[in-house]
Amino acid sequence: MQQLSQEFEKSVHYVKNSKQGKKLSNQIKLKMYALYKQATQGDVSGEKPAMFDMVALAKYTAWEKLQGISTNAAMQDYISEVTVLENP
């Protein structure tokens, strides 16, 4: 578990700080956001944003689609996505 957490943190750092991470498409950013939220906070919580707040609604919806995925699975999926980004 500790090794998974360390790899996850390393992957998060890569996405936030690398040139490659900063150039991600909005679709990939949304996927990474949802995986991060699922890995760090579990299933979606809070009130669903109003339709006129499209960015917040897109984030909420992406996270909501991952409902039921375990923390470990979300971390592993996040790491796998970053591995693909690092080695295109």
C-alpha cells in the first residue's frame, strides 16, 4: 500500500509540474481530476453543480462516473495513465 501511495504521489507531481502534464487536453485533465478525487476522497460527494456552471458540472460528472471504484484501483488507474503520458 505504501509503495502504491508513493507511486501515486510521484504521478500527481508529474502531472502538476511537467511540461507534458501542462499540455494535456481538457479531456485527459478531466479524467485525471476524476481519478485523483476518487483516489483521495472516495465516491463523489456534495451537491451536483447547476447546469450553467459547465466546468464544475463536468468535473462532478467525471468523478461521479467513478463511483464505487476503490482508492487503490483509482490510484493504480491514475499511475497507469501517467505511464502512458510519459512513454507515448
